[in-house]
Amino acid sequence: TKFKEVLDNNDINPDDPADGSAPKVDGFVIRVAESQDQLFVEISVGADDGLRQGHEMEIFRGGTYLGRAKIVRTTSDRAVGKVDRRTQKGEIRARDKVETRRALDKI
């Protein structure tokens, strides 16, 4: 009971990787919004899936890589990521696939 209390009080999920890396998660883009030359994506996975601020997500459509987004906000079932324009390789749209960052040299 004390162990669970400590975990809950510190917002620690015992299933999260110990090194702080993002868990293997995939979902899809719900919405895309642009604000002051910055592109944001709302995605279908969130804190309940292990995502935290700072994790990075790769964005794909089919087998085509579209870019990377860094998570800036999470709720239990959604997250918002800021697209790194330096990695953007195409237009990002609703229903594009997202997954936690992976080594792109192994694709």
C-alpha cells in the first residue's frame, strides 16, 4: 500500500521504462493546427499510454515518413506535439500514423 501511495503521489507508472525513454506507442493524428509559423498535431494517445512531455513521435502516411513531433502537452487519452519543421518531409494531415521515436536508420 505504501509503495502504491508513493508511486501515485509522484505520478510514476511502474510500467514506464526506467530510463525515461518513451514507451512503444502508436496512434494517429486527430487534428493539425498552425499558429505563428508553428505546426501542432493532436494525437490519439496520451498519458494513460505512457506519453510524457518531451517524448518524440514519428509521423507517417503509409510507408512515407512525414516528420517528427515533440510532445508539449498530454491528457489521459490525447497529446499535443509540436512538429519539428527541420524534419518535416510532407504535409501532415488528420489520420496520419504516429509512433514513438525509433531509429530511422533501421527503417
